[in-house]
Amino acid sequence: MKTKISKFHMIVQQYTLKSMLKRVVEWSYNVYNNPDELLGHFAGYRAVSYTKKVCIIQTWMIDLVYDLIVYNKYGTKEMSSQQALIMIGYYNNFKNDNSASNEYRNNNTVFLLVVYGFSGEQFRFQTSNFFEEFAREKYILEKISKTSKTDIDVQSDFMIETQMSSDLYSSIIFLIINYFETIKPYASGNDLENWCSTTSIPFCDVERVKNKYTISLDGIRNSPLKRQVFYTNPFIIIDDELLAVNPYILLCLFTNSNYWIIRNRYMNMNSRNFTNAFGIYFENYVEEILNNTVDKTCFLKVPTVKGEKRADWKIQLGKYDILVEQKCSLPFLSIKQNETDVKSTKKYITKYWGEAVEQLERTEVAYSLKQPIKIVLVYDQYFKSESLENMFDIRKDLTNDRRYWLVTIRDFEILMMLYKTDRNTFDEIMEEKIKAETTFSKDGRDLSLFYEKHKITDNEYLKSFGIYNEFTKITDYLLSEIKR
């Protein structure tokens, strides 16, 4: 029996790949640069005609670019912007009909993992804390690493890998991003060189950085990473033009490029030295947060006793006993997408979060604490608090007493800064969070939701202690390099 072709694929077969890709990325940047009143930069409605509108969702636009490239059956017509909107509308229908979540609707735990995977990428795009993340990561790599006792020299390793300083490298990525965001999402001929010529940065350096993150169509089709290849290679070379897949993908590149330069260096040597060292950096960073926000008598680094792994920190904040176990292991790329790899997600959360819960439980018993708050503190910003519940559904040997919190490093920074500067609001948020957890609230349990309720949007910790300067240093550097 002949398989019925979707309306989306019927359209694809009429047009050239290059024209479709150009129109799709144009719409991605159009939404990003012209925020929707309700949906912001992340998504927006665009009119196809007087009677119809199409919703453009950034995560699905990334999927669309990938699906167009791997489909490999095209026509000869050139696609217009309006025709692209029609195609996007049919693609949305195609995605809805073929969503991975449909397969798991009868398995509540797995279904929720799929939903959290789907929302994780969207949430990161919507909150747009990229510059904060960049500043924190660069501060940890450049400042905290210097005071940590490891065998890693981050700056030296970075220079060996790139032949330039991390400041210059980050500035070049930011300069390239600015071209694609403000001029157009593709470049040909000398477009990029002319843009960069307004600065004193040698274009040969710009080209080296750009080439590192550029991939061919065949490279995409053959990559085992599938659509996640765009996180490592956000620039596509097609004929004589360079296309930037999506504005959010570029921001992700800027945010984490320093980390991955060093991590890949050690991975290529089959060494875990850097990932182990980064765990120490993260621990020392949290210690610095505690030193900056609470009295030294209020927190204790929990010692290991007879080789038994325990939590990292015991903290007393007013009437609250708090235990903290840090986890800096990053989720696999296959997890961090809107159609998450369920098997990898299960493996990740049961290993790292399960281990954290075990350590927190041991520490609670060792110190004979009564109803402490037990925080699994994660470096990555991907998962929502409710995801921790799914780990308990899978790990039946662990008991969820509703006092376990999954907290991102950003939310922890804000919470500790509130304790330092506004004790009343801190107490209110703590009580609201405790109530939400103990009553199985379906209205959301992320600390960020309670911050929003109290009109807390900025991360004052990063600004007050100079950490955000790691980002402004990059913009200041670029301004200083502009030719007068």
C-alpha cells in the first residue's frame, strides 16, 4: 500500500532546499527581533492572509531546519516568505500528529519525562538568561579555577586549543552573533568580513572561530547527534552562503563555548580530569556564595566519614535546616531537546539525582535532623523542579518525603541573596515552596515561580558581587575595538 504523503512534505517537494532554509531562518529571526505581546521572543503569530495566522515556535523551527535537510527530496521553485509561513503551518500540524508524547500517553511517568524534555528547551529560550549563564561560567572557569586545588590550568589550556585568549574568543562569537541578529540570518561573499572590519579584530581570527562551528549539509545528514548537531555547529554552509540556524542556538554557543573548548580538549585525551576539576570549581563557587551571604557559623562543609558519601553542605538559615548536595554533571545532548531521549533521561536522573538523594538521606540521619529541607543543587538550568518526582517514581527504593527540592544554581543564588537582603520575603518564599511541595501542587513548584510572584526577576547576586562583569567585559572589549 502506498504511504500517504503529508501536506508538509508535498510542499517541500516543490521548492529548492536553499530557498526554504533561508525563508525559515528569516522567520526565526523575525520573531526573535520582533517579540510577540504574549509569547515574547520565543514564539509569535504571523499572518498568512487576512483570515489565518501561523504560530512560529523557535524549538520547532530548529526541528524544521533539520527535517528539511534530511528529507533530501526537493523541487525547483523558489520559496517566498508567505509560502514559508504556509509550510510552517503544515509542519506544526505534522509535528503535533507525530509527537513522541503521543507514544507514551498511557505511561504517566514516561509521558511526564517527555513533557519536561519538551518544555526544558522552551523554558531556557523563554527565560533568556544566556548572558547570566555566560558570566557565571566564565567566572568559575577564570576566577574560581585559579583558587581551586586541581592540576588544570584553564587559561593555558584554552590558549593551546584556540591560540587566543578566552576574552577574544568570546568577543568574536558575540560579534558574529550580532551580525546575524541585526543584519540578516545568512551571509555571502564579503558580508561578514565587511561587518567585522568596523573593529580592529583580525578577520583571520574571526574566520577561524566561524569555521570551527560551521557544518555542511552532508555533515548534518550523517551526524549521530541528529538535530542536536546544531548546538555544536550552528552555521550551515550551503553553496556560497552561510546560514545561522536560529538566534537561540547562537546564544547557547556563546554561553557555553568556553566550557566546551576545555572539556573537549580533555575528552579527546580520554581524560576525565577536567570534568572532575569542574566539580571542585562548582563546589568552591557555592562555598563563595555562602561566604558572601551568610555568617560563617551558619554553614558547615559536611565531612566524609569512613568513606561514606554524604551531602556537601549543612546550612542553618533562621528556622530552616538545609542540606545541599551539588551535582554539576550535564545532561546528554540527546536529553536536551523537545523530543527528549527517554532512555537517556531515565539513566541520567536515576544516577545523578538518585545518588544525591542517597547522600542527603545519610546526612539527615547522621545529624539527627528533623524535617530538613534537602536540596539537590544542579548546575544545569534544563530541568524543572517537578522532574525530581519522576526520579522517585523510577527509583522505588528511595522514599520521597516531600522535603527534597531540585534547585538550579541561579535559583540558589537568588534565594541566598534574599536571605542576606530581605529576610521577610525569604521566609515567605520558603513557606510557599514548602507548602507547594508537601501538597503536591499542580500549579508549579519551581522557585522561579515564587520569585515571579514576588516580582523578583533579576539575579542581584551576580550583579552585587561583580560576577556579571564577566559578560559586560566582553561588550566593553568590543566597543574598545571599534575603529574610530
